[in-house]
Amino acid sequence: MKIVITDHRFPNLDQETRAINEMGWNLVVGQATTEDQLVALCKDADGVLAGRARINKKVIAEMQRSRIIVRYGIGVETIDIAAASARGIMVANVPDYCIDEVSDHALALLLLMSRQIIAAIALAGKQPWSIAKMPPLHRLRGQICGLFGFGRIGSLLARKVLPLGMRVVVHDPYLQKNRAADCGAELCSFDELLMLSDYVSLHAPLNSETHHRFGEAAFAKMKPTAAIINAARGELIDQDALLAALDSGKISGAALDVLDATAAAASALNHPKIILTPHSAWLSEEARTTLQASAVAQVIAGLRGEKPYGLISSAR
């Protein structure tokens, strides 16, 4: 068996190497950035482990032996699932490796904005201190946290903000009302989410329905004091519309761990109303270890005829 890693950003691949060697299989590691490089790398692979590389229809069409593609991560928008299924190739992800980390990160960003920590740090560097120069602060208890998406991460964030005295509302078209209530949250429409929330935190997958869901029309319905948090996918937000909303005062702030890869990022990098982190919400030593171990284990399981636990799509 030949297992290919299309690309990665890990410090080492010791877990993958050890697991594949124990099977007596061959591991080939690439850092493919173009379609042609991916075709050449994957054409005779039995299993593929993919990082950020886009496994599109053309790449899949050239795969002669592959039986499984596993994404290093939760989102699978970089893989043409329909094309893979049509070719008899399973697609899987690692759905649970960073649930604590991302929900913690979203909570941290919410608290940073609520307590104006960035402004407070800047003020503390000046002498003498002047509390009068601090932006307005409001008690978090009683405010509303709106969640766009209520999967593993969104539901865990709900359980973390409820003890702070926040009310939680959630919009998720696939969520049943009793499931939200069981977690102490209230199911609502998208418009209600926008109009009610003091903080909107995004935890939805990227697809045709969610792409740029937060655009000019959405920001116009939010409170001028509201802020948005995105530790999911950058393309959920229309970045140009976000900047316009911040500049016009339609919303008060944003905290982003991801940016829209299709937009010019420079204007967001230095915007005074945006807090940025470098797509680090998922990161911990434990999460990285789990991600690598779970991904390679699923490739092995699939090639041994077993069902990968993160199976997204099976062969048709």
C-alpha cells in the first residue's frame, strides 16, 4: 500500500511514519501546492492524507487506486466529495480533535472584547493611567451570546458562557428545538439571531449555503453595539462588508481567527476594531497529537475494510 500526505504544517510526522511502517506500507510525503503536483503525487496512492491542498475533481479523476481520503481537520470543503464518492473513494475527517481548544478560543475572544482588554493593555503602557480614556464597558451578565451553528464546538461554547450569566440563542437549520433546550440555549431564526445578539460567534461549516452569510444585509440587522467572532471559516463572512460595517458603526467590533482567503487581507490586519489571531484556535499540543494519530488511523482502517469513525461519504 502507498499512503500519500499531500501537504502539512506539523513539526514532525513521527506518528504517521510509525503507524504506516508497522503496517509494512510505504509513506510518501509531499508539499503540493498546485493541481499538477497533486495529480502526480496522488495518482498511484491507495490512501491520501490531505492538509490544505484542494483535492478537486481533476485530481480525483487521476487517482488510479485510491480508496480513502482523510482530511487533517474538521472542514472538508477542500475535497470534492461528490467526485470522490462517484469514483468509489471514501472521504473522512477528524471531527473531534480540537473541540475544547476552539470553544475556549472563542470564549477568550468574547471576553477580550467584553472587557476591552486590548485597549486596557495599551492604556496601561502610558503614564499616568487614565481610566477616563477607557472605552465604555458593560457587564457581561445578562447579555446575549448568539451561536451560528450548534455542533460539537458551538454547543460546548454554550455550556461555557451560560455560567457567566449570558443568555444563549442559536441558529442552526439542522438543529431540533429540544436539542438546543437541553443545552440551555434557545433556537431562533437567522434574523432573530442577528437582532438579539450582543456577540455572534460562528461555528458552522463552509458550504454554498453559508458562504458570505454574514454580509451587508446581515450586518445591517445587528445591534450597533454588537460584535462578531469567527473561529470557523473565513469565507462565512464577506470581509469587505465587515469592514464597511465597522467603519460605518453598524457593528462595534470583530474578533477573527480566520480570514476570507478570496479577499484582500491587508485592510483587516490593521483595522482598529478587529482583533486577529493567526488561525490558532485549534492549536494545542494535545490537539495536534490527536489530529495526526486519528487521521492516519482512519486511513489504515479504511484500507483494512473497516469503517473510519469520521466517515463523511462512502463509496457509491
